[in-house]
Amino acid sequence: MPPPTLDQLLFPSQSNDFGGGAQKLSHLLGDLRRADLSIPNRLRSVCEDAAFVADVADALPGLPLIANERCGSWYVDPARKKGSAYFKSTDGHTGQWKFSLRRLNLHLLGLVGEFGGCIIVDSTRRGKRMPDALSKTIPTWCAVLNRFLFPSLPSSAHALHTPPDTVSASESAQMAALLPSFVESFLSLRPDDLVRSACNGTPLPTKPLRPVWITQDDREHLDGCGTTSDGGSEYEGYGYSYVQGAGDDTENWAHELTPGLFWRWRRELLDAAAVGEGEVEGLIRELVAREKAEKEEPAGGDGEPQSGDGRRAWERVREVVPGKRVYVGDLAALGGAATWEREGVCVVVLREKVTPSEAWVKGSRRVEVGLGKSKAASRALRDALPVVCEFVLRYLRERWQQQQQELEEVTEGKSGRRGQPAVVILCESGRDLSIGVALAVYCWCFDDAGNLRRKEDGEVSFNKTSIRVRLGHIMTALPDVNPGRATLQSVNSFLMDWRK
């Protein structure tokens, strides 16, 4: 039989039936894929992976569980979670290897020194055995810290160790070649004080750090870094369609559900998931709305809550650098505003609703800045920082003068001293914008010795290194916060462009 000629071939565009069928098939496959990635499937997959993490923790009872954010917390029961880490996969992407000076994760040294190691939990999406954060970013971190902690040990103790079945020998060699420059950058932060502060009295590791990996494919090697993701594609083995890395990309499916809410209402969410996607979506929206309502400032008068519980007011915020009395928290902490008013505390509130700058100042000790949401808020922060930092500096100088006067009154036998000056900075999450403002305040208001800047100190300039050092202090004190790149860029732009 002779081969067909070109005019005898039937292409999809020439046949409505065939073309329509192909289009329908494409839509059908897309619908099936979306059904596989449904919220019920994701939540069940998270529970299955969390059970694996619990098994690993049970097999290694002496090692603390650390969630690598953003998605690690989905897989770790908060009752067993010892802390968080921020190792980014983007710092390990091929050709983009990096040792992050913004996410130092030095608090892990204290845990390793105390417990002899830790289990870092993360996951990855379909198509990869483990995330680059575990296979490349953490090994780089270990190698840099080993060179800092154990400079006198032989070069074998400073070697880079990567999983050979995930990272090629060629790529590993290219990464190792960058280690000296990474160490030099780390040393520019003057890390000795940072490490001591991060360990907070706990012993440093006595042996070089060595990463070991375990996935669901090799359960017998229960040690080191753990990835929850099953290496295969979605399958029906669990009675549902398993989703690898189900806790990732939450902006595309979670409807603002957080790991904390998930674990708090896990049984109810799984019951709703058994009914259907609409049921679980409705419950998620209800839980998210309820949590937001709990964070809203109570109404009345000028918006000041009526809570008088001073102890609880301070339990809701955390000090960014020990001894500086600059605190951060989320908007739920506004319940302590009445206490802070009585104690003469300066309060900076960062809100999501945009407001004009002339409406920001609410009194001599309170400023409310409406920046907007997400990256738009981070960019708007650049124009707000001059107002906020000068407001805080003026407050601190006035309180310092009052303290001097009060000390004189006490010396003369008079009473009535007020509390120490303090600054509370609040944003929606308590982990992004408030950290950026705290960093700017820390640089703008305090010198390198930690003393309040005086008017007579003259002009002060800032550079990236000095800002990174201060950021290192904050990230060491609060390792679970995560200021965004846009937020930090606004802080750098403000500090390096303005002159005191």
C-alpha cells in the first residue's frame, strides 16, 4: 500500500469533530487534574505526610522538630514543634547558589549543641525528590558554619555534603567553589556576638554539622533532614488522590487557611472534606473570618480597648533586641493598648487600609499608618519610615529627659516614677512590616553601642553592611519572623538615602 499523500492527511483544524474532541479531551484532563488538587485531597495529603513526620520524630526522640517555612509547619504538630527555620529553595537553585545574610538561622546552633542535632521538615511539589532548600541550601549553610565554628579542623571537616542522588558531582563542585566567598560575607556581619546571642547560654555544637536526608522512599534512614513529599505522582493508594507537597503554594488553594488554623481545627476540616469541596471551603472561610474578627481592635471612643491586664498585654509582643525595649506583634496585641497608654508606651500600628499621611499621628505616643496590603504595603513603607522613625526618636528623647528628671526627684526623696520607655510596633502578621519598621527604628534611634542617639551626635550615615548587622541581631532574637524582600528594600532605601 503506497504511503498517503499530504492532501489525504486529516489535521485537527480541518475536522470539527476531531478538533472538538481534542479540545474536549484537553478540558477533561484539566478538570481531572484540578480535581486531583482539590482542597480535600490536599488536606488529607497533609495529614498523611504529617503522620510520616511523627513517625520520624518517634524514631529519633532526642531530636527537636523544626519546620522549614513557609510550608513546613503544615506537617508538624504544634505540640511537638520546637521552632522554625527559613532556608529558601531559591538560594539553592542551579547557578543561583547563595548563603543568605538575611536568614542566618543561627538559633539552630543552640538546638544542635543542646540536643546533638535536629530534624528539619520541608516538602516539595510533584516531580522532585526533595526541595532545593534541603538538598543544597542547608548543606551550604552547614559548610559555612563549620568553617566559622571549627577553623582549625582539617579541610575534610569543611567539605560540602550534598545528596548524590539529587545533586550532581559537577554542581556540588561548583557550589563548593563559592564557599570561601560565602564565609567572607558571613564574617562581615561580625557574627561572634550574633552566635552567642542566638545560643542564649546553650552550648555550641562540639562537632562539625553534617546533613543527612530522609524521604518517604527510605524510611530506614531515620536521621537528619526530612522531606515529607512522596517522590511519585498523585496516586490513589490512600483512598484519595495524594498530592505531593500539598502544603505548598497556599495562595492558590488555601483561601487564607494557615497551618495554625489547620491544626487547631483539623478534625472539623477533615470531616468537612469528607462531605465535599464546597463544604470544606465554607468552613475555611468561616474559620478565617473568625480569626480576623478576634484580631480586630474593639470599638469605642478613640478605638482604645478597655483591657487592663498589663501582664497579658506584654505577653502578646516580643522584644526585637534584648534590652532595647522595642517590641513587635500582630494586631491582636492591640488588646493591651489601654495598659500601654497608662505606662506611657509609644505604639506604632501598621494597618492594611490605606490612609493619608496627615491622619497618621493619633497622639503624642501613638501613630497609625495605613500602608495597604502585601507588596504594595512594603513599597509604601519607604515613604512612611521618615515619619515613623522621627516620631519614635522624639518620643524616646522626651522620655529619656523625663527619666533624668525623675531620677533627680527620687534623689530628692520624691516619688512617682513612670515605667521605662518602650516602643510597640504592630502589623497584621507581626512578622513582616513590623519587623521592617523595628529594623529602621533600631538603626535610626540607636548607635552601634546601643545607646540612644542624641541631637548633638551629628549626621549619621548607613550602609548595607551596617543594616545587615542590625538585621542579624533581630533575626537572631526572633528567628521565626520573615520580613519580605520588598520590606527590607524600603528600609535600605530610607536609611541609605536619608541623613540624620
